[in-house]
Amino acid sequence: MAETPNTPEGAGTVSDLADLKALTGGEPAPAAAATGDDAEVAPAPPRGGPPAPLREKEVDAQGRAYATGRRKDAVARVWLKPGTGKVTVNGRDQETYFARPTLRLVINQPFQISDREGQYDIVASVKGGGLSGQAGAVKHGIAQALSKFEPQLRLAVKAAGFLTRDSRVVERKKYGRAKARKSFQFSKR
């Protein structure tokens, strides 16, 4: 039993929450419930809780959403605006810049997931890395810009994993090794 300071003995003793309420004149805190077997347990909040508030639409003065995408050593700056579905990468059309159809497929994945194919024009400038890394960087940038232009699409794009930056990069070469992990040929004699 705890006694409050500056009070005569017995006058300020607290044995349960009702005594605390009488001393302070306030309501007992619900978190300080009894811990006995007969204590009632408050129900847990529903799984997931309330839905997350929507983010605000982020566009510039020209009505474009801007985002940066990264993959391996490639960095892509992406501007997204409503249009006819034209994708321009480094001043060239996507068919000429990304000649392989698989790379064009990678770029269009965020639009397919969100059912927005042919509704937005993309202007991207990308540098560094190879073509595969650049395509991944443009895809990451498109997904980020799409979630900024239409915040309600963020859940679908995030569930597909397009907002997460793929952190896998080439491992560096170490001294005393032929490559990152490969050793030189061993000669016993």
C-alpha cells in the first residue's frame, strides 16, 4: 500500500482504484485495471485498425507528377501526366530505347496492375547501369509517380511490390580475388 506524502498516516492510503478516485477526484485510468482472475479484459481493436488516410495528390504547375526510380546503378527521373499512353525515355520512344519486348513489359507493369493502360504519358530521363537496370528504374519511378498522381492506387501498386526499391546491387571485387568471390587458380606446386 502506498501512502501519499505530506498527509497523516491512514488518511492517504490507496488500496484500490476507488480510493485513488476519491483522493484525486477524477476518473480511474482504464489501463490500470485489476490484474486478478476476475478482472475484465477489454476487447482488442479490430485487426488492421481504421483505414489509413489517403495522401494528397502531388503535382507540379504543369499538372505532372514527378518521381525518382532506382534499380542497380540506374537512376530514372520520371514525369507522369494524363495523355494517350506515350512513353518517352531519354528523348526517344520506348520501342527504340528498349528494343527488347521484355523490357517494355517491365515498364508497363504498374499500368497493368492499376488498370490505367494508355491513360498517362511518361517522360523519363535515365542514366547509369545497363538496359535491364534502367527498365527497372523507370518501372519504379512510374509506380512512385502513379501513386502521387492518384493516391487511391497506392495500395494496389504497393501490394504488387512496385514501390519498394530493389536493393540488390553487384557485389564489389575484393583484393586477392579474381572477382567478388572467385579465387585465383590454386597450384599446389
